[in-house]
Amino acid sequence: MSPGIEAEAVPRSIAHYILLLSQATLAKMAVRWGDYGYDCQGDGRMFGRTEVIDNTRNPDFVRKFVLDFFFEEKQNLRFDVYNVDSRSCNISKHDFLGQTFCTLGEIIGSTGGRGIPGKKCGVIILSAEELSNCRDIATMQLCANKLDKKDFFGKSDPFLVFYRSNEDGTFTICHKTEVIKNTLNPVWQPFTIPVRALCNGDYDRTVKVDVYDWDRDGSHDFIGEFTTSYRELSRGQNQFNVYEVRQEMEMVWCLMIFVVFFVNSNFISNRTQLNFTVAIDFTASNGNPSQPTSLHYMSPYQMNAYAMALKAVGEIIQDYDSDKLFPAYGFGAKMPPDSKISHAFPLSGDSENPNCVGIEGVLEAYFQSLRTVQLYGPTNFAPVINKVANCAAEITDGSQYFVLLMITDGVISDMVQTKEAVVNAASLPMSIIIVGVGPAEFDAMEELDGDEVRVSSRGRLAERDIVQFVPFRDYIDRSGNQVLSMARLAKDVLAEIPDQLLSFMKSRSIEPRPAISSSPLPGLHRHI
């Protein structure tokens, strides 16, 4: 079965669009109640998944995809529909329901829909809208009083759904709160949302908020709604905004109270330094570095995957690191002269000074280490993560933020210890990028990437999502263009760093630092 598409028309003379996946109506199928999700793919590689919506054949997705639009290019897209049966991150483990193909230009320019003639098709509603340059972020906390009672044996299980208004007068979902069970006076957790997601930078655009009573079977009961705008919300900063929730013409006696805070996203340009650390997998599963089949093979004609990943990410991050000194480590090798296994040895060979000068210095130290150490194992991540975390724990005032890039070819051997290290690091100014190279299956690695399920250890949830994992093979250009492969990789793995940095600053109520003089900052790098 193949879903069709619908799209709203928007101007075509722009370069950056946000792709909105709205309600999808699936045709009648012999499937049990389940969870539905979409994969959004382009150029033969997956670039995003929606969240999973439980128990419905009419899901309305919140997650959006930001794409660059080039009028002169044909940008092919494929949307796959799945019924999610388990918590597995491997999409092949779930039930495939169907797919549709289109181009980004079709979504931007089309006002109709299409399906397969003669077949009963579901519909995926797609729309695209030009992104504004607004970088504001709003943090809100909401509570309600005397909501309508909807459950026969209890009270209500209320949650809120936020909608942004579109240029054609329709509405698109942009946020859902959590469900608060069995109460008519709920207090929801604070949440943060980019202002351009809420109103695309138009402060007077209508924002609609629906109130529902949650039901397990997905047939949620409508309690009421109200409308507002970002400008109106912002007037309530440091005080209460009060709204009456109405159901059609009948008033429901309820007050919605908003406490609105704002976070300035301009930390990096206001002197928050990024400290970049590299850790490279030196386990034997990479193969003999002297053989062309090895992932560490040093070809005179082209870079290996490790070098490409390091160069791609490092050359962008180094622009935000003032002294260009990068600690670089290896793990999983036997060290001379006593063949002792190390899971955090400095590539520089100097245990007192692990820093390398520039990305080229890191690459040179990496190639030199391949000539001096013996590849061995196992693949332990926790020691390096803890090293960087110990350094980050010394500087939590917002002046510095630490980014650890780990490049590996296989499955983590110390997953329990690594999860604990990630949970501990999530409370620190730190992010972790993991790039998987080679043909191995990296299903277990997805556990560390908290996009869907937050990492936990010994009953503790990670305070923030700080891990981004990607397999490098998904970004390799089919024509062999290494520059293009590296650009694709860097764009995806670095995309979450600004939001992760902001999430730490917001959690500690840290405001952007004022501009400072051009004198050198002391202690930008510590030995890890």
C-alpha cells in the first residue's frame, strides 16, 4: 500500500524550508492497533524519522525536517511508513506499511495530492514553509484549574497540543505536553521551543492550544481550546498569562496560567569556547593497518574513513576554539614497551600533554600512533568519556563547552559502564559525537542516542540528550566524492550541538556572557 501526498503552496524563491509532516490517514488495512512512524529519505540515505504516535491510524506528527531547497535541482524524497512493534532502533524489525516518492519541488509547488490509481491509498500530508532567521527560544510552564471532568470513574488525564497557524489559515501541530493523570488541576513540566517553530518568527501569528483528556485507545476527549500569539505570551514574562478555555460556544470554567521565560541562543558568539577532543578506536577488528582492507589503511591516494570523519567534524569545530589545541586519544591498543592495554592513551605520545596543534596535528599524531601501537581490544568507551567529563566538571559557569568525537568500527564492550558515564556527563557542559565506520551493525549504539528514549543507568535518567550517533556509510557519496561525503557527515553530526549547548545553559540558568577584550583566556584547555 502506498500513501499519497498533499502539499500547500508557498513561494519558490527561497533556499531554506522546513518540511512539515501533518496528519496521515492510512487506508483500511489488516493491522492491529500499533504505533506509526515515518522515515524521511533523500539521495538514498535516511536523514530523519518522526516520533512514534501510539495507537492510531491518523497520526499528527510534531517533528519537522529542515531542508535546503535548490530551485535548479531535482531533490528526490522517499517517505516510508512503518508500524512500530518494539523499541528496536533497527527499522527492518518493524512492519513496513508502504511508501511514497516525490520531490521537494512538488511539496513546495503542489496544491493537490496523488496516490496509486485504482488502489485504496492512505495520505501523507506534507507542507513546506520558508524558515525565518529568528533565533529566539521560549521556555514555558503551564498549569490549569478546574478542567472539565471527562472520565466516568476518575477525573481527567489532561494534555495540551500547540498548533502554529499557516499562511493559508490552516494549523500545524508544533508541540505536545506530557499527560498528567487523574487531575482537574494539572501542572505540566516546563518545555522549551524555538520561536520559529511556534510562529516562524511572526510574533503576531495565531497560536492555538487544544486541551484533551487522554484515553488509552487513542480516542482522546476534547476539553476545550484557546488562541494566543507569541507577542501576547511574551508580555507575560515574569508574570502570569491567564486564558479561558472554551468548547465551541460553551465556556469551560478553567484558567490557563503561563509562566514564560526566554533564553538567548547567542552563546557561541558571546565567547563560550568549544573545547574539541578526539578519541579513535585502535582495536584489532579494524584490520592490519598495512593492508588495504583495513579501516586504518594509510593510502597515499585517499583518506581512510577515520581520517575523513575526523577532518570533517574537526575543521568546523576548530573555528570556535581559540587556541586550536585539541586533546586526542586512542583506545583499545597495546602500548609499547610492555604491551599494556590502554583505553585512553594520548596520540601525541606525551601523557603530560595530549594536545595536538590543529586538526592536521591530530591527523599526524593518529598516523604516527598506527606505526607504534598494536591494535587489540576490547572496545571500551567509558574511560575516555570519563576523562573529558572530569575536565568539563571543573568549568560549569558557561564559559566553556566540551565536544568529544569518538570514531569506532564496532560494538561497545562496556555498554553498562558507558551508559553510566553518559548519564553522569549529561549534567555537565559536554556533548558526545559517535561516528561508526565500516560495515558492522551498530544497533546497540543507538541506545546511547537519546532522541527517542533518554539514556538511563541504575534507575537514573540522563538529564539531557548529549549523544549523537551516525554510521559514516550513510553519508558516503556514491560517486566517490570524499569532500561531499565529509560535508554531509559534518552537517548532520554537528546539527544538534547548538541545542545541546543551549539545554545545558538553560538548565543552569546561565545567560550569554558579555563581550570581552581580545586578551587570551586562561585555561581554555585542560589536560584530560
